[in-house]
Amino acid sequence: MHVQASFDLATSERLKKENGLLLRIYRAAFAKDPTSQATESARSNLIALRHTVRQVYGERAAVDVTDALGFISIAACSAE
């Protein structure tokens, strides 16, 4: 049985802040070299955060956290 953890405003803000930090790291790495290992690692960290949030708090929370900073559209463009 999967039990979702409580997702309150404080948790949402903390996760958005963490996602923002990871997104800035990704953008900086991408600007230097889109095909570098650093860029791939930074992108993987963003994806890992989203998956973890989804597992712990549910899909709605994951979308809330990542959509706030536009991660989904960035990840989709990077995957192409």
C-alpha cells in the first residue's frame, strides 16, 4: 500500500526552492556545453527530484513543484 506524505505549503515552498537551485545548476551547465557530462548530471538531478516528489507526495505535488519553474518544458526540449 502506498501512503502519501503530507504536502503542505511549507513543504511545497521548500521543494520549489530546491527545484529552483537544481534548475539554475542545469541551465548554467547547459549554457557551457549542452552535451557535457555535467549537463546530463544536472538534468538527471532534476528528474530524480521530480520522481522522488511524485513517489512521496503524489503526482499532483510533483506537477505543482516542477511546473512552478517550468521544468517540464525544459526537460522535454532537452530530451529531443
